[in-house]
Amino acid sequence: MAKSANQKLKLLYLKKILEEKTEDGKGLSIKEIIEELAKYDISAERKSLYDDFLALQNFGVDVEKDGVGNQTKYFIAERDFELPELKLLVDSVQTSKYISKKKSNELIRKIEKLTSAENAKSLHRQVYVENRVKTQNETAYHVIDTIHQAIGKNEKITFKYFDYDENKKKVYRHDGNSYVVSPWALVISEDKYYMIAFDDEHKEIRNYRVDKMEKAASNGVPRDGKKEFEKEDVAKYETMSFGMFRGEKVRVGIRFRKSLLNVMLDRFGHTISIIPSDDEHYETSIEVFLTPTFLAWLMNFGSDVEITHPEEAREKIIALARDTLSAYEEK
């Protein structure tokens, strides 16, 4: 009998069938495998399949069998990713604000291919994030890759940077001209990607929202700002900055009610010092960028939190509180 054009692809299709149709504890019999191969116009015999299983095992595919005689089933027992791991990946992609809805769906479809068709059904999970804000910038995915490559090659990048107006239309900053910066790091803060870069024009370290960047490209010019970036503690960036706004770096003393202990540990980490102040309060000292966003975060807790030092920080939060109050006072 003449062999079909697909016959040379028999081993590849066998691997595909086992990956899609089987899992640990649920396999296919030799008869069923022969029927599946026939769907691809590939003929197979029992003896040749035994040799194929051995070839796949030698290649590193964990093909195992269960049962005896005609009841024997063949399946892939161990995969690169376990099902709980894939569910975690899917949840992370779905809930990520910096991945657009379209790109999220594309990534999830690719993740589904890492397990059997039956298991893939359980990855169609609703994590109740339908109304969660997702980036509208479809190019953000590629911007991140461009930044990574530029950092690896020690090159500057150019890009357009925009905001949205009241009509949700893009308004480009810098009069529509391209920015030229030296990227040094990528940071995820509050579900958003930020690029930390040395701004050539202003000669200082600045942060840029990746989902507001477009047309990013490396220009092949060596980066600047190495000395400035070496002064940055990127590992502490998220605890020091609020909304990734930069400001004066200050060590601030905070006195707070004991009921807020876990709030402070969640925000600033378990390495901060916790000192009893009295029966109702603790004190700590943290290094932050002294910005309105940081002060506004403290104001969420009202009188349960107090800045103890420095005086500069106390004066700024008092001024912010007065400005906020004035908006509600009778004119």
C-alpha cells in the first residue's frame, strides 16, 4: 500500500496526539492511537508504535502505559508545566493591566497548548476581571521587548509618549516629537510597567509608563546616565515611590495605630523596623520619595497615622490637608 505524504511525519503527529488527547491517568489504547493517526492520513501498526514510543522516550517525552493486554493505555505522564501552574499563568495574564485584552486572549490560547485538550477546558476560567481596566495600547507588549533588548545592548531608545484627552484620543507630549532616553530598568508597580531611564534632555533619571509609549526603537547610540543610575536602589523602588512619582528622597518617621501594622508591612515590607511607641501605637522609619501621592496615601488613615519627622514632611502633609479642606469650605 502506498504511503501518504504525511507518513514521514508520523512521530510528530504521534507526539501531538499524545499531548492533546492524554494526561496522567487518562490514556489511549493502541487501537485508538491508530484511529487518531488515520485522521492525519497516516497508517500505523502495533509493532511500529512500540518503536515510536521508545523513540519519544529517548527524546525526553514521558510516555507511560497503564493496564495489561488490550486494556493497556498510553499517555504522557509528566509535562513541563503542571495544571495548577498553568492556571496561575492564565490568572496572571487575565488580571494584568499592562497586557491588552486582545493580547491576553492570544497568550492564553498559547498557554492552553502546553497541556491536553481536556485540561485546556479548565483554563477557560473567569477570574472576574471583565470590568478591570486594561491597557488600550496594543503595542505595549512589543515596547517592553524593545526596552529589554536596548538594555542588553547598552543602547538608547526613541519613542513617542502620550496622554488621553476628554474624548479618549491620544495627545502626544513633547509637541509630538520623539523622546531620546537611556533605559536602565523595567519595574512593575501597582500593576503597571514603568521604564526607569536617564533623560538626555534634562540630564536626570525619570520614569515612563510603558503603556503610554509608542514607536519605541533602539537608535544604536550608547547609553548615558550610568553614574546617576548606580545611585538608584531599584529593588526598593516600589516601596519608596507611590504611583512611581519621583521626588526628594527622604527618610520619614511614621507613628501609627497597632491595627495598621499589617497595612504597613504589606506596603513597605517585613524588613522595616517596628518599635512600640505606647500601648496603642508603633513607630517606624522608611525611605521614600516625598511626593503628594505618598502624603495622600498616609491621609487615607486619618489621625491613625502621623509623620513624626522630618519637619519638612510634616509641613507638607499639613499644607496638603489644608488645600484639600479648602476645596470643601464655603467660598
